[in-house]
Amino acid sequence: MRKFKRRTISIQDPRLEVVLPHIRNECQTLGMWYLKSIPHLTKQKKMEEEVGSISRTLGAFLLQHIGMAFTCGHSRINYDGQLDPAAVLDEINRLRMRLETTKDEAEQRALEEDIAGMILEFCWHAICLEVHKLLSEVLDYIRRTGEVYGLLKFGQMIERTLCPDLDGEQAYLRRIMADARAGISKHQLWLAEKTTPHTDLRDAAVSRDKPVRENEETNVVTTQGSSASIAS
């Protein structure tokens, strides 16, 4: 009986030599949806559990993009391609030096949140750069192996199973990452609040009222003067 050899497909990036054959096998598993054998269902269940586990980490967003790439057939990862790594690191070091010198607990909390958010956003940017490059080769490899349908089912399984944790610590970390991406600094907000004394706010409120009262008094005086002139 003639044996068919599996076609060997070259892999450009050595980092993918182990990963790509594994992804191909997973695509083969998901592509054979018509199989209802216990080993097949067990393997598929395990894949869904792994996706659910990642859902409870910050990797959920990255996995979401990977699922979309598998489903759509092309990579689209949302990240800041104009980020200046040197400038970010300089800012992190500046905030860290300020944190080491300040004794104010409120300022310390604001600085810690800014630093953590910038570090997370910086790491997210670096990871997205790598994933964006590697995803293109992953998609091309799967197309050449003929497992496109399995890749589609893989992406759909990720999108169906992925349930990001929107509460607790993960929500907090996502928020400070979003603040860092938007350029919102808790330390700058703290400084702005500190440099605006409450007495000034009260004085401003009083000064806004004074013109009204003065105008009212002027109107009364003018009205009285006019009445006296008419009477005379």
C-alpha cells in the first residue's frame, strides 16, 4: 500500500518552528467538527478551557485580536505604532525618582498608578508589535497547509469562549492602561488639585456674587435718586 508523505512547508521565523505545527493540529481538530468521538470532544473541550483561563488575564484583549485574525484571515491589532520607547522610559524613570522622594501618600498613589499604567501600556505595545509580525506568517502557513476551515473554526471558538473579566483587579489594570494610552496622568491631576486651594474657590464664588449685589445696590441708589429728582 502506497504511503503519502506529509508535505513539508518551510517556516521563516525559527520561533514558530514548534508553534505552527501545533496550531495546524488544533485546526485539524476543530475542522473535523463532524467527529463526535470522545478523544475529539475532550481535546476541543480542553482548548475551550484554555481560552477561558486566558480570559481572566490581561491577555484576553490580545487573544481577542488573534481570534479576529483567525476568523477574518488577516491581522488587525490596535496599538500605537508611533510610540517612542525612549521617551516612555525617560518618563517612567522621572516619575520613579519623584516617587522615591515624596512623603505624601496621595501623591505616592497617583505616581504608582501612572507608573504601572505606563509600564503595562509599554509592554502591550511591544507584544503587539511581535504578534502583528508573527500572525501574518501563521496565517500564511495555515493557508499553505490547507487547514483554512479549521482556522476559521478556531477563531470562532475563541470569540465564542472568550469572556474578559470586567470586574475586580483586571478592570482596574485595564483602566490604568487606558489612561496611559490616552495621556491621562493621575499625578498631574493631583498636582492641579493641590495648587487650587479651597479658599480660592470660595473667594471665587464670593467674587461671582459680589457684582450682582453691587449692581442691585447701584440700581436701588439710582432709582432713589431719580425719584427724588422727579419729586423736586
